[in-house]
Amino acid sequence: MTALPHSTGGSRAASPPFLAGGGEMGGRIRAHDWALTPLGPPERWPETLRVMVPLMLESRQPTVLFWGPARTLLYNDAYAPLMGARHPHALGRPFAEVWHEILDEIGPIMDRAFAGTAVHMDDIRLVLLRNGYPEETHFSFSYTPVRDAAGGVAGVFCTCLETTGTVQAVAHRRFQTALLERIRSLVDATEIMAAASEMLGRELGVAQVGYSEVEANGEFIAIARDWSDGRIPSVVGRHRLGDFGERIKADLHAGREIEIRDVAADPRTAGAPTAAAFAALSIRAVLAVPLIKRGRLFATLFVHHAEPRVWSDADRALAREVAERTWGAVSRARADAARAEAERRQVLLMREVDHRAKNALAVVQTVVRLTRAATQREFLEAVEGRIAALARAHSLLANGRWSGAGLRALAAEELDPYVGDGRGEAVLDGPDVALAPDAVQPTAMVLHELATNAAKYGALSHPGGRVRLSWSPTPDGGLELEWREEDGPPLAGPPGRQGFGSEMVAAAATQLGGTARFDWDPSGLRCRLSMAPDALSGATDPGIPAPSLSRPA
């Protein structure tokens, strides 16, 4: 904005006594060349003006006189700060020239005062250009007509007070209350950030607001949600922080706020490629508040505008407050959510443990009730072996946090007691698959019965014997296991009667949604067990280490 000129004039007569004192503005009024203004030299001023000027100068309240048809300005020291960059050049200039941007609002009020009507207003909102950029301001004032000796209105005596700070403080408290009410009802961290961004954007009248969270390496930021009035495209996504300028990146990591009035003119952003990054997003002004937690940059609240903008103290204070308050709410929401992905899991785990324990007890009862043996010793060995198999399956489930168990680890657990030390060997061959929780115990019982039978009568009862256990997926998404015994005692054929072990294998196959088929080949027992897709967890093998016998064929 072009500065208003003022005359220094040539030689002037000594100032009349009524202009004595008055602080800085008293001195400026005495030094001013009034002969070049509609008021003329002070010694020719009317008596009324001679009385009002000292009264104005001595006032501690911001006071201004508008005098004569041109409504020429005279003001005191307290009024000077309200002029901004227009001081001191506004002295002696016409009202319409000094305050041209508010003529539509103040002109009619001034007309009423010059027509003889006193005017008082507790609050008036004015957008001023007193410092070269638009500022929203608020004032309270009184316009008092000053009459001359003939009774006409010669000027207006105005006392005023800028209330911008008070109005902004009230608005700030109102906004804080509304923000707290809005985010109090939200439990999702992303929704909290989105709601706060929208409220701040509308309050400041800007084009875009959002939160960026900084990754641990400090190089990238992630933006989950942002708010825009449509002038700037969404910046949701993952961005390299350095693309917006190394100086900006360094300032943010150091905890310094970023205030850019115009990215095209600011030395931190004016050069390529930084300018291109901002231009691609239609961003012209930036305000960014870093959030430093535990010594590192965790997040940034960013405020963008599509046009150059001067950020006021109130803008910065509000953005700073929203950044801290919202981040606190986000942290609490995430902590609450984690305590709740944990409490729910604990409840589910307890239920799962209860279910597994009851199921295991039911199986134990069945084993004890149906196990048949010729002697008490054989009975105890059979029951203990079967309960031990259940216990091993239970341990695998617990290690996998009840999400299932790997088939390879389960098979190794069941075969390990019967191989090595001069006995036979076992070979496991198949892809890494995980069994569903409900399929672990039935599969363990099948493998236990087959392994026990092989150790007593089959391939694992002979030093050179071998058991091959292989498995492969079926076209319908299920699984087929094949148990094959080799180099053991020759078989004479199927047993004369079906024992409890065979019954248990058949019952377990039913539980697994499949079938069990036995082939009593002379070279060794073969058993094929099919499982339905539901018997598989759909996840990869949890990775429980298997004993050394688990090696590919």
C-alpha cells in the first residue's frame, strides 16, 4: 500500500500556545504545515477547534478529531497505534483518503454525526488494510458532534477503543467449548482429527486443514484425513517431508512453527522443486504447528490457504491450541481403543481356554471310559499316552494363542517319542499349513493312535522301519494326509476286530469333516485321512519349531 504523503513545508511561525504539550502527536501537530490543508495555519483556527485539540491531545484514550468539510484528521498518541502503517502520514489528511476501505461502513455513521446526531457503538466489525493486508478488527466508539459559535456542526470528536483482542478471546473460548463437545462424542482417532480440522478450517476461513503423522524415520508423513473447502485438493496419503523444503523439514523437527504468507515469495519455498510441490496442490500460504513428543516430531497440524495470507497472532494461537488439544484427544482415543483390541481379546481368550478345557476333559472322559486293555498296566499306558497327546495338542494351541497350530509341528510332537535310539525313523513331507483350533486335537489323536500302533506292531517297532507322513491340498480347499509304513514287520491282513484306536481315528475323521481309509498292505499299513476346508485356519503355519525328525523326504 502506498504511504500517504505529508508535507514538511517551509518556514512556519511559532506555534500558538494552545498547541503546547500533547506528547509525540503534539509535536507532530506543531511541526505540520497546516497551511497546505483545508484547516489553514493554527493561528487562524476557530476557537472551538483551539479548545478541542488540547482536549484531544491530553486524553489517555484513543481520540481523533474529524474537522471541516474534508473531515481532516487530528489524533493523539493513544490513537496512533490503531493507524498501523498509516501513522504518521495520516495526520492532516481527509477521512475518506485515510480510511478508504471502510467508507461503506463508517461513512454513513460519520454523516449522521456531522448532521448533528451523536452515535455510540459498543462493537463494530471492520476489515482494515492499515498494515497492507486485510485484518478483521473490532471497535467500540462514540462520535460526538462539535458545534461552532453559530450552532452548526464544525467537526466530530471521536473516542474509541479497539476490542479485537477481547472479541477474539471470547470467540476462542466459544470455539474451544464447541471443539471439546464435538470431539468428546468421538472414539475413533481419525474421526477426531477430521472433526477438529473441519472446525478449525471454518473458524479461520481457510482452504484446508489436516494432520500429518510423522513416521519413525522422520522422512515421511502420513495423512489419513483432511478438510478442504474445495479450493485445494485433498493431500491424504504418504508424502516425503523433504519435498516441501529441507528448511521446513528442519524447522519442524526442531519444533519451530512454520508461517509462510506466500510460498511464491518466501525464500524457504520460492525455489524449485519446492515451489512446484506447493503449486501442484494450489497452496499459497502455510501455517504448520509441529507436535514434539518424547523428543521427536510425532505429528503436524497444517493450515493451507489458496491465496497469500498474513497469519495473525490469533490465527497462530488458535492453531497451536487445537493442535495440542486434539492430539491429546487422539492419544486418549488410541489408548482406549488399544485397551478395549486387548480387553476383548482377553475375554475371547478366556472363553477359548474354557472351551478347550471342557472339550479336553470330555475327551479324557471318553478315553478313560472306552479304553480296553488286558491288564491294568496296559490300560494305564494307553490312557496316559492318549492324555499326553491331548496335552501336547493343548500346548501347541496355547503357544499359537488359540489361533490354531502348524500341522508339521503337531506331527513331529506325536512321532518324536517313537523314533531314534535304535527304533525306526519318521519322514514328514508337505507344505506349511495351519490347522483350525477345533481341528488340532482330533488330528493329534489320529496321529497318536497311528504312531502308537506303529511302535507296537508296525514299522516303528523295527530298527530299520520308517513312517512317511505326507499331506497335500485337495481341489476343494481341504487337505489329505497319507500315513505310510515301510520296512517293518509284514502284515498278514486287517486285524480280527476293530479296536478303540481305529474307532477313535474314524470318529476324529468325522470331526474333521472327512474320512479315514485303512489299507493293510503286506509291506506296511497305509492310512488316508481327508479334512474339510473348515479344518484349516486359512493362515500360515504359526511357526512352532518341530523336532529334528521333521525333515523332507
